[in-house]
Amino acid sequence: MSVIKVQNLSKSYRVYSNSMNKLRDMIGLGGKRFHTEFRALDNISFELESGRTLGIIGRNGSGKSTLLQILAGITTQTRGDCFVNGKVSALLELGSGFNPQFTGRENVFMNGAILGMDFRQMQKRLDEILAFAEIGGFIDQPVKTYSSGMFMRLAFAVAVHVDPDILLVDEALSVGDLIFQHRCMHRMRRLRDSGKSIVLVTHDLDAVIKFCDCAMLLDDGRLLEQGTPEAVVQKYRALIFEKERLSGSFDGASGISQGDRLIRAAGEMPISRSIPNIDHRFGNGDAAVLGVELLDGDGNALSEADGGQKVIIRISAEFKRDVDRPILGYTLRDRLGIETTGCNTSYLGQQLPPARKGQIITSDFHVVLPLLAPGSYSISPAVAKGTIDRHDMCDWIDNALVFVLRSRSLIYGLLRMEADVRSYVSQTTE
């Protein structure tokens, strides 16, 4: 059953150059318009099933917060339909929903009343809310005296303790300290596991991949992509790279040296021409990845490897145009799409020579695979130009090579951390 159904939804705002034009518009002088329209949302449609978590990502100004405000009933759409079935608890921008003149305690009961809960119901939840927020005696101080972190602690505590069917969260957790962020994510997992629906707006792409069941990408008020979190996040990364490329945001300056690891091939050179998989590919086309391979020390291709094993990640790229400062590299991801690690020639301090049209460069990355939890991992190769800090993407291939990582020992969590333990035992008192 759908708890949220949005069909052809649009939201426009009138923008006036000055207050006098707004007055002229209200009077309607001569039927002339004295405003321009800004469309914050443009023909958005989607559904969210009960018990699922939706992540919404996009650049600042893409319409994410406006969409959540409509879902929360704070504002109304200009056109289209929005159906929300269930009790909604919203944690939106800092300051929304609380009266700064009231104390924290008064705001707790006021918010409960807004959500249809009487005084007695909120009184039963008060101890849990205070224990979760941990703001001590400030609960009886006016909210206007709170820091942003204290405010968010209380607001989140109220939002998750009023038994919502749908929880809306708009980038709110970014102002909390690390301990509180972990606590909030744990609480939201409990809500999700209990069958509640969650809509999360965030710039934390790893959180979207790991926490959400589905995702949406908004840009300039339009819905660019919706589907699995992994696919939507990849689309967003490609969008950011393209925006940076078009804006010319990389400078190409470099202070690194070529070092002694650069081998200029006089004859035969290793070239990888195998790309086993292409989930998504983007770049400006100045160069193209020819292939990527995972090899053992003898040059044999690997489909499985052990944590701690020495391997070679070989990446070859062909240049379609002259590129003065080329960079070759890769990203390693787990099966959920979380970026585990990555490397490139610029990061390692090796400046590759200028590449000319038609030239091929191969980089062999000799690495020791980390002691990660066993499972499948992917390598996403890339070729760029510029520096590690500011570069322009020529070609990127998502999840081009997938391999299985084994472990010869038990690993708790994501990875094994090398440790040396020293234990002390007290003497008996007898």
C-alpha cells in the first residue's frame, strides 16, 4: 500500500524586484504582470510504499526541501496531486515547528498537540524524550537560548517518539555531534524495521546507499532519476562531475613529480582491453578507459582474492585528444555501493607525462588488499586530467570489474583492524 503518492506535482513562487511591484500585482493594474515565476518543482511523480525508506538527493536549490514541506503539509503545491496516508512527523530546517519564546518542555507538548496527541500521552513519553535528547536543565529554558545542536537533539527526540507512520527528515542530522548522529541513525533503523516509512533528504550519499530502499535525484526542480540507491547515487556523481567540467572548476596546476616509477615503453607494453561490466559511464570524452584487470603477482587474472593478498590493479586508457596532465585511478566499492577505498596516480605523487591524441597509458597499481569482510567488491576505473584536488573527468566506469574477496580469518563488522592486546589480571584477595 502506498503511503505517499505524488502525481504531476509542481510548485511555483512569484518573485518581485521590489515591494511596489508586489502591490501593483495585488491591485491588478491593467491586467499586467509585475512578477516573474520561479518553479521550485516541475512535474514530479513518485510513490512510496509502506515500510520503505526513500532517499532524496540533489544539489542545493534542487527542490528537495520544498518537496518535503509539501509532504508535511506546511505549504501547498501549485499544480498536481499529493496524497499522504498516515501520521506525519517532520524534522525540517532548523527552527521549524518550535516557538523560540517557549521553553523546551512547552514545545514538546505543543508539538505533540499538533500531531494529535493529548497532554497525558505526551507526559508518558516525556522521560524517553528527555533521555534521548540529553539537554539536562535546558528543557525548562526558552528555546531561543539553545545552540543548534541542542535544538536538533530535542526536535529529533520529539519527532521519533510520537509514533509517526511517516518520518520526514531534511538534512537535520548534520548539525548534531557524532555521538548523536549515530544515535539518530540507530533510532531511524528501529523505526524502519518496525514498518514505518521514512523520507530522508541528505547530502550523505553513503547513508542513502546503506540506509534507503529507494532513491530520487532532483535537479533544478525536475526529477532526473529514481530507482535503486546505487543507481541514483551514481547518476548524481556523474551530474556533479559534468557540472564541474562545464564550469571549468579545475585548474590543472600540479606540484607533483614523475618519480622513479614511470616506465616509458620502448616496445611491448602491457595494455588491458577488457571491461567486464559497465553499469554507468560518463566523462568529457578526452580519453577513454580501455580496460581494467585484477592480477596476481604473476600476471594471472583473478576473479577471487584473499584479504591481505598482494595484487595488481591494471588500468589502461586511450587518449582521444591531447591531455597535459592525465590521471589514472580507481575506486573500490562493496556490494552496497559504499566506497571502501580508492587510489590514483596523482594521489601517489606520480605525474604522468602529457598524453597526445592516440596515445595509450597503462598504470599498474601494486596493492595489498585490505582485510575487509568477505563478499563481492567492485573496481570502478577512471581517467581524468588536472590534479588530485581539482580535475576534470574524462571517463569513469561504474563497477567495471567485480570480484570476490575471501577471508582466512573471522572478521567482525566491515574490516579487521590489526591490534596487540595486553591483559591484566588482579591478584586474589585470599
